[in-house]
Amino acid sequence: MELIFERSRPGRAARAQAPRGAPPAADDIPQRFRRRRRAPLPECSEPDVVRHYTRLSQRNFSIDTHFYPLGSCTMKHNPRAANRLAMLPGFLARHPLAPEDMSQGFLACLWELQEMLKEVTGMAAVSLTPAAGAQGEFAGVAMIRAYHRERGETERTEILVPDAAHGTNPATATMCGFTVREIPTDAEGDIDLAALREAVGPRTAGLMLTNPSTLGVFERRITEIAAIVHEAGGLLYYDGANLNAILGKVRPGDMGFDVVHVNLHKTFATPHGGGGPGAGPVGVSERLEPYLPVPMVAEEGGEYRWVTEAERPRTIGRLSAFAGNAGVLLRAYVYMRLLGREGMARVADHATLNANYLLARLREAGFTPAYPNRRASHEFIITLRREAKELGVTAMDFAKRLLDHGFHAPTTYFPLLVPECFLIEPTETESPETLDAFVEAMRAILEEARTRPEVVRTAPHTLPVRRLDEVRAARELDLVWRPQEGEAGGGAPASGDRERLGA
Amino acid sequence: MPFVPHTEDDVRRMLEAIGVDDVEALFDEIPEEIRLRRPLELPEALSEAEVTRLMMDRAERDGRPVCFAGAGAYDHHVPAAVWEIATRGELYTAYTPYQAEASQGTLQLLYEFQTMIAGLMAMEVANASLYDGASALAEAVLMAVRAGRRGGGRRVLLPRTVHPAYRRTVETIVSPQGIELVEIDYDRRRGVIDPGALPEAPEGLAALVVQQPNHFGCLEEADALTDWAHRHGALVIGVANPVAAAVLAPPGEWGEAGADIAAGEGQPLGVPLSSGGPYFGFLCARKRLVRQMPGRIVGRTVDAEGRTAYTLTLQAREQHIRRSKATSNICTNQGLMVTAATIHMALLGPDGLERVALASHARARELRAALAAVPGVEPLFPETPFFHEFPLRLPLPARDLLRALGAQNVLGGVPLAGDYPELGESLLVCATETRTPEDIAAYARHLERIVARQGLFRCPTRPGGGG
């Protein structure tokens, strides 16, 4: 599809959008401060722009249009009420630095969300400010760092992560100045306890763990793991990318974790927006409470107020200019109020039911579970190693062919330790009919892989584009549009060049 | 129950297929001693109607004051089409575009965004967003240190004229990596860094940060500062307001060679004030620094049939590939906000954005003249060119003034004394194109009355005194 810049015509504009009348002169701003070359933005009418971006939207899969069994991403339905209510004019118009007496309605939502997250995670205190999961991880590991430093244990420079961990775990540890040590996983998908015992010691700052793990199984010896790490003087970090399988069933705090982050854009149904925004609140046990990032919200006698650096001198500090992704927090708040007390455990029940059902059906259809002796949690892994070897059709090929069947692909090639894997997470909001249709699609692709493998290897065939040349994308970097040879300037060239584009 | 489609019959049939008697059996791998055997202590579920009523009451409770506060969040008009389109389910509920063939809409949109923001900043490349302006600056600092020649410099000059919350965020994020942030003070009379009074360049200098307009709304001598830093072998990180950049020289045009990295807050481009977020941070750079950039980057390529197509590229920088050696841990960014900003920039175009910038500046000039006419109130840096906000010295405590103005449905600005005690009782005040002459007149009238009333009970404060 053409680019918005290619629709641009000099002198065209959406006039209603900008201030009326002749632009005022900024004659008090000396020339040396002024822009020399006009910003190269496109010149379009409102109908042009509306049609262009509406059509672009139609070149996307989305949860509103497609099933997204994307493991570890929790693509559940995003309730419309949450969006509408977070976008009420009063919330949108509120300036982040408005005084507290003009912010009580907003602060009440935040404080109640803090309290609800405390209860759901079983932690002593929560800060809502991290803007996404990775920032929540940063906050968590920075708190672990602050804790050890305050105790004078500066030799604790190592963070342990399982080899199946999300890439953000080791990346976060590095950002916080730690070195990373990987712990292997055993054949049943649990952490290798002997290797863990071997690894812990006076250099251990902490262990980062997801439970249920990214292998889609519950880490059964979690209390033992917690004891090993704690006895070595380390702390336990819970990567709560996803609580879907454990809501109301078991809590990170009760498992012995010292710090947890929660991805609200997963468990609590806020939209992914094509890559964000998310929100990654952090919860902590009592010993880490002084280090929580600011701002937080406090309540006294029905009045709400901000808690900032001034009264929390040991805080790790601030992670963004204001209070994080407030609008995402409001959406999660609405979702939690709609679910209520009983609704939480029902999420876990149905997410787990759907995952185990889909696993059983895929197994019946001839696919191989990576951990056949284990229950699925909210997600599970199948490995297409045999299909790749015998039929020459890889997990990537299956993934691309699923797109032709109208299903978004599951997470592929993650975790790295299971070859040719699909990490599949159906979530609780899908009906059994959808799951059955997915199984039928997988069955059909498997049949095709046996009879017409070329069709699978070259999929997709029905989308706006075929497979992409990724190598060229990385080698011949084209990251911003430039006009073709012969055209002058950009979409909106400096005024001197304008005549030449006139035709 | 909300959002779960299963009938009782569904559940029965599914359990049968799995081969268990009840749902509880699916949790049998969780050790009993850690199971939660009581209901969560949470409120009971509300219906959609009930939660709507609750949220409407709360949203209304906070009122909708006429906003003269800025300090990093600006009340510009957002065209109706922006969020009408951005909240279409196909954009709003899409995942990160890892499956390129199923995400060409989002990917092309991000490529258009990168083009627009890089053009606006007069830089060569851009990423697809970071969390907000403050965290974008932190990432820019890390990037500058990584890019440092001969791997030496770990010192970064971070002037006091940079937004205080940005400085604190940078400190939180970069200090674990042993980067030293060095403060530079400002000229008390002019509210900007004096390029003539810069310290000896410290050893191991990696970068200088310059915010334009700075936190006081004043215009820094960006050309001289950029040339100074380059002379001392340091990179320049420009923190720019993207609306102001339609009129003011963008970082890429500073000095002889231009800044090396531009970072900032994208909120003024189509994102409502919304209590501070979600906004989005942008990050642009010279092409030679692209491999040091954090976050997602979209590239244009071709598909198997030679058709133009878009994909996430240079992923070998990122955490899901490079793990502990990634340029950053960032994964989820602010995709939807960038979607809105792209539509916003396309609607306004170069002329519209320039008009918004010029009108904001004109309203701010009118506002400053009107407020400074109130006895006892005076601009702090009257001689320095400014864009759309400015600090005022007050004859009464800023908090008292804000409370009194709040009673008149006016949000009068943001107090400065907490971060700049040397300025005494002072207020940072802003006007955008959305403030009308009537709004401005009303603010001046209320201010005059409040100050006069204050005079009855307090010794008059001599203008310019105290502080």
C-alpha cells in the first residue's frame, strides 16, 4: 500500500485541525533559534488521512478479529468498557501535576488498584509506576541491588536465571549492573535443583523465575528453590508476566517470592495496541518495601495523596516523568472491578481448562507435547521436531500456514531450549468451538505437510504480503522514507522547492 | 460470568476430553502447602452499568479545570479522527508485529512514524518508541555511553535546566551501570546555561544533554553548547518538544554538526494529558549510531514476490535475541500512542503543526504580559526568549495561589520551589493554542484578586525581594 507521503500534495491540508487565521509572527524569537528547513510532514486532507489509516488497520490481525494463541502473551479479549471508561473526558483532561485536591477520583482508582494487586499477589506493598513488564523487572532487580548494597553485601553481583527465561530477565540483570548465570532445566521442565545448589553462594544477588514457567508447567519444588536461594542470602524475583493460571489459586507471596511484577496488559486484559502501552506494577515483601519506585498512592481517612521521594528516602527512584501509564492502570482497574472476587479464580479455571483441552486435542491429532507427563498451566508447548525432520516442514512453516487459516501463529522458537516449538496459550476468553477449529487447522496443515509440503513451506498465500526478505531489511537499512530520485525534498519540502512538485 | 464463554456442558465435555473429573484436578501439580484455600479479599463483581456509574462519578469529581500547567505535559487540541482511528479494534487489540505478514498495517504505520519524527527532529533514523520522554532520555544516555569512542567516557553532563523528573529518572536507570551524571548550573538571571561559563570539560566526557526549550520554557543557546561538546569529543543529546520543533531549530540543526541523538516526550503529538500516561518517548539519531539504539525498529524490505513490505529489523540488538547483551531490556513499548501521533502529524501536516506552535507561543506571550501586569507578580527571566511556558515570581505561596485558583476552576501552573529552592515562591505557567483570550483574561483577573486579597492579611512582598 502506498505511504502517506505518497498521498501528499503541496498546499493540501486538513484546515479544521489547526488554529484559524494568519499564523502569528514569533518576532521575539531570534533567528538563531528558528528552524531552518520546514518539517517534512505529509500534506493531506482529513478524508485522505482517515481512509489511509483505516485501510492500514485492515492489514492487521488483532484479538478483535482473530484467535491469537500466542504463548506467554495472553491475548485475551479486551473489554470495551475498560477502554471507554478510561477515556472519560475527566480522566483524559487531568494534568499529571494537578493538585491532589483536584485528583481525588483518579487517585481513588489507583489506590484501590494497588490494594487489589497486593491481595492477588500476596505481597506487602505495591507500586504501580513501572510502564511495562521490562520496567517492572528493572524496578524489581534494582530493589534487590539496593537491598544488598544497604547491607554492605556488594559482592553479590550475580543474578541467576533459568535457561527458559524470557529474554528480558537477563537483559534486565545486565541493565542493573549484574552478571547473569543460567540454570539448566531438567527433562520434566523443572529447574535442575542440583545445578541451582551448585550455583548459589556469596555472589548470589537473586534468582529470577516465572511460575508457571515459560515451559507452561508449574515449578513443583518452588518452596525448596526459595529455601535454597534465601539460605544463600539471595532474593527471589517473580516474573509475573502472567498470572492467568494462578489467579486466586496460589500467590507469589505465598510461594516465597520477595518481589513480583505484574503485566497488566496480559492478565488484566488491557490492550496490546500493536506493541504497547503496557503496565508492569511491582509488589514486594516487607524487607523490600522501602525501596519501591515512586510515586505511589496513600490513603488516610478517605483522602488520597501521592507518596514521593520526599517521604521515601530509600526508594530506587523514579522510572518516568509522571506516574507511569495511568490510562492502562485505569483499564486494569475497571477489568478487576468487573471480575470481582469470584471472577479472578474463574479466570484461572478457564484459562487452565482451555490450555489442557487444547493440549489433549492436539495430542489426539498427532502432535507431540514437549512435556507429555505434565499438566498444562495457562499454556503449553508442542514440538514439531519430528515434522521438521521427516517432512521438512518447520515450526515457522506451520506458523505461517496458520495465518492462511485465519489464526495468528502461536509463539515460535521460544523457549529456546525446546527445538521447533510452539508455545500455545489460548486464554480463558476463547470458546471450545474456536479451539476445535484451531485443532482442525493444525490437522489440515499436517496433512498438507505430508502431501503438498511446498504449499506449507511457502505460506502464507492469502495475506497482503508473502514471506519477507528479512536479510535485506537488516542489510540495506531503510528505516525512513526518502523521496525518489528526481523529486526534491521530502513529503513537504522547504518552501523554495515546492513549485517543482506542483504537478 | 464476564468474558468467559463456557457453558456447563462445554466444561463437562472438555474435562472428559482431558480425562479428569473436575477443574480442580488441573491444579494438582501445585503443592498443597502453598495453595490459597480462601476466597481473595476483593470487592464483589460489578456489572458494566455499575462500574460505568462509579467511573463517571470519579472522573467528574476531579473537574475539568482550564489548564495553564505544562512542565512536560501540554494541553493541545487532538483532532477527533486521531483516537477514532487509533481505537479501532484492528489497531487497539493487535499484538506486537512479530508476524510481519499479519501485521503490515501496524508495521507500515510505524515506518511512517519513524519517517515523520526523524524529519521533525532533522535526524536520520528513529526507533518505534520508548515509554516516555524521561525514560527515552535515560536510554539516550546509555546509548551515548555505549557509542563513546575508544570505550572511555562514562561521564554525562546533565544540566539543571533539564526537567527535574527526567533527571531523577535518568539517575534511577543509568546509575547501576556506573555512569556518572554531572550537574551544570544555569545563569540565575537568564534561566539558561551560559555557554561562556561552562566548566572545564571533565575527563571521560561521553555526552552533554541539552533540553530545548528547557524546563523553564527558555531557549538554550543550543548552537554554542553543541559546538562546545563536539569540540570536547562528546556527543550531544537534544531533548526536544516535538510541537516546538515545528518552529524552533530541531536537534539535528544545532551548531555546525547537529546533535547526535534526539530524545523527547511525544505527548504533544495527539496524546491527551490523561494524568501523565500512557505517553510515548521518541528516540532519533544519526545513522552511524543505529546499532546502538534500544527498542524496536521497523525497516522496509520486499516479500517473496518483490512487493514492498515492512518488518521489525536489527532485532539482534534486542533482548529476545541478544538476552544479557541486548542494548536495553525494553520489550513492550508504546505502540498505540505512536499510532495516534502518526495520524495526528498526518492530519496537521507541516503547516498545521507550525500554526499550532506559533499560536501556542502567541498565547503564552499574551498570558505572560497579562499576568505580569498584576502588582507583585513578575517574570523570572524577562530577557530570555521563550516558547510556550515561563516562570513567574509570586508574592504569595504557590500552593495557596493554586488552591485559590482551583476554586475558580483554573489550574494555574506548576510550583518550582521544590526543585529550585533558589527561585523562591514561583510558578511555571504555560499556554497552548487551546487557551483563548477569555481564558487568559480570566486567569489574570483571578490572580489580581487573589494577590490583592492576600495583601490585606500579609505584609506586601516587595517585587524581586525574598527568594
